[in-house]
Amino acid sequence: MIKTRFAPSPTGVLHVGGARTALFCWLFSRKVGGKFVLRIEDTDLERSTQASVQAILDGMAWLKLDHDEGPFYQTQRFDRYREVIQQLLDQDHAYYCACSKQRLEKLRETQMANKEKPRYDGCCRDQGLKPGDAENLVIRFRNPQRGEVSFEDQVKGEITVNNAELDDLIIARGDGSPTYNLSVVVDDIDMQITHVVRGDDHVNNTPRQINIFKALDAPCPLFAHVPMILGDDGKRLSKRHGAVGVMQYFEEGYLPEAMLNYLVRLGWSHGDQEIFTVEEMIEHFELSSINRAPSVFNSDKLRWINQQYLMSLPLSDIVELVVNRLNKLGVENREASGLDVIVDLYRQRVSTVNELVDSIMYCFQEFDKYDEKAARKTLKPAAIEPLQLLLKYLTELNDWQADSIHQVIENVTRELDLNMGKVGQPLRVALTGGSFSPPIDQTVAMIGKERSLRRISKAIETIFTK
Ligand code: GLU
């Protein structure tokens, strides 16, 4: 059974890079009919928070990256790590080390001064220290000193490192708590992970982890290290580049389908196809077609993809998102009927749900300002008469339906001998503040009688004389 895992540390939100790693793991497991495990690596007690666990779970749920097993929490597995550390000690694959911070610091300084790679010098390796021999003993893995570690990275190709370059890393701190490289290996063994897909910031850990797998006599998973994501300035993507937490995109009105589509194309391609349904992603995804080079995050492209999805997803989905957003903004008193017409019209013109809601807000709330250009062009003295007549007839109208409103507008054009534009357009600017809206009779119907009348009066008062 093929199994992948996503193993975030809950020290912040689920950011774009993490979400892409999760997506690649998830896609691969879905493609091969395997399992996807979610593991929360919360052993760093100082930096891990419950809020960030929740942020990760929320991000995964928003993107619909569902897991088959977990979430497992490393903090609940300390007994197991202790057991494995003891096993490594018993089999002489690990040893106690009493080197002080000061000694290690000095060693490091000397090595740096000699232009050597800073590494532990194995001082306690053969001392045979036992618990109690000194305070706060750490435990180090006895890395093989000869030979090399080689693995076939599914993205980067063969990677070989000489064991002489790897020092004896700490696997348990002075307080007995396990370090990352130990717990990750124990978990990958216990959870029977077959494919480790993760960011390439971990590629240097992999040879060390492979040595631990070997010491524990456990089969090694395959590894795929995904290159990092850069900001448009060529530096590693970070908060400096704006929104990097995926839920921030949710807040801004991006669609999960668009986010997934954008993420999958960050460092992976299938011919020159840009738009993928999730089914297509699963069908075409291969670890071997992940780019070796870093990819650059491009928010314009994300906007473009979001726009494609806004236009192409079922209208009812978009209406639901709009309704959610309106609820969130506390907008009440909205006419449910007609919302789908207006959403359908505006979704062609905006890039996010929030922009969509902003541009239809005139349906639900008064606006303070007219679109300057539209108002100057349309709210001129010639508009006074048609607006006054519309106000009169609409005040008298009781049947507030698009058909009857249409009739009123036609009557006004006939009575004043004006074409439709000379009547409909001032009315539109009066009601919406701008020069774009659904058919004017529908717009008036949707805005409702009281509001419409108020807005027409206000427009008459505002008429620009110059
Ligand atoms: N917890 C690690 C991180 O968030 C990932 C470890 C792994 O995938 O092996 O960077």
C-alpha cells in the first residue's frame, strides 16, 4: 500500500509552500490509490500553538485535501520515541554526550576560523557515558564514519553524500525529548510511509534520516524533495511578499478550486495546460514531472485563474459564496430573488468573490459616491426631466416587477420622445452609481421601491450643470 504524509509543524498558518507540498502528497496518493496521512509535528513546544494546528486543519479543509489517517500528533508519541531511542542506545547506535554548549560553541568557532564545515567532533563517541554521569546528557546518533549514503530522489535524481561529512546528530535533548530527525523517522516507520514528499529545505536531513532507518533495520521510503517557491524578487517566498497563508486567500475571496489549480502549476506542468479539474490533476500528476528549479509565485496569475473559476463554476456555487460574504459583512434586507442574475452578470467582470460583492453592494446598501465619469456623462440637465417623470410614475407603481417597471420606462420614453438610452442610463447611474448593471428594469426591481425612489431623488439633486 502506497502511503504519503504531510507533516507540518504548527508554528504558523498553512502557507502557500506547505499547501503545495500537501497537494503534491495528496495527489500522488490519490493517483495510485494509496493513503494520505496527516501528521502534526508539534514537538517544538515553545513554538507550536493550538491556533496554528487549527489554522492548518482549516487550510486543509478549505482546499479539500482530506486525509485517510490522522491527524497524528507527535506530542502524543513521546513514549514511543523514548522506546526507540533506548533501542538505539542498547544496540550501540547511539551514545550519551556531555559536551557543554560552551565547548560546542568554541569548537564551531575554531572550525569556522579554519574554514571547515562546523560539525560535532565525536568527543563523547567512545566515552561510554551513562545516565547520571553528568547533568543534562544529550543522546547522539552514532553515524557510520565510512561509506556513503545514496538515494534516488524522485525529483532531483541521485543524491550521494559521504558519511564522513555527516556528524553525530543529537536525537534526544537533555530533557529526554526527541529531536526532529529522530521523531520523523520513527513516525515514517510506524506509519508505514512509502513516499516522503516534502520541501527541499529538508534534503540535507535525508541522508542522516536514512542512516537512522538503516540502524533501526527498517525499509527506507522513497523521497521527493520539492523545490522552494520564490517571491517575484527572486527571494524565498515569505510574509514580505504579501499574503502567504492560504486562508488569507479565502478571506480575500479566492476559490479553493482556483487555489489548488494555481498551486499544482507552481513547479509542475502537463504540456501547456493551465486549467485542471481536480480529477485531471489526479490523472496527470507524476512526481517525476515536478520541476527541479524553484518556481516563482505570481499573484496576477492566481487572480487570472480565480477569474476563470468564477466564470466557469456552477452559478449556484458562486451565489452561495456571495451570500456567505454578505452574511459576513452583516448585510441584511437583501432580495433573494434576482441575486443569481446579478451574480452571473458581474462574475464575468471581477477576479474575486470580494470584488464581486463590492460591485453589487449598491443592491443592498446606499452608496456615497457616483462613479465620477459615469455621473458627469449622464447626470446632466437633460436627465432632469426623464428622472422626474420616472420618479412620478414609479411612485405610483404598486406592482414592483421588472415587467411593469419596463412599461413605466417605455411610457417615459414615449411621453418625452426620447430614446431608451436617454432614460435608462440616467436611471441606471442614479440607482447603481455606475454605468453598468443588469437590464435596467431588473435592476430597479431588485433594488426595491423605497430605495429606488430615494436614489432617483438624490440623483436629481446632484445633477451636474457643467
Ligand atoms: N515538520 C517539518 C516541517 O514542517 C516537515 C518534516 C518532513 O516533512 O519530514 O518543515
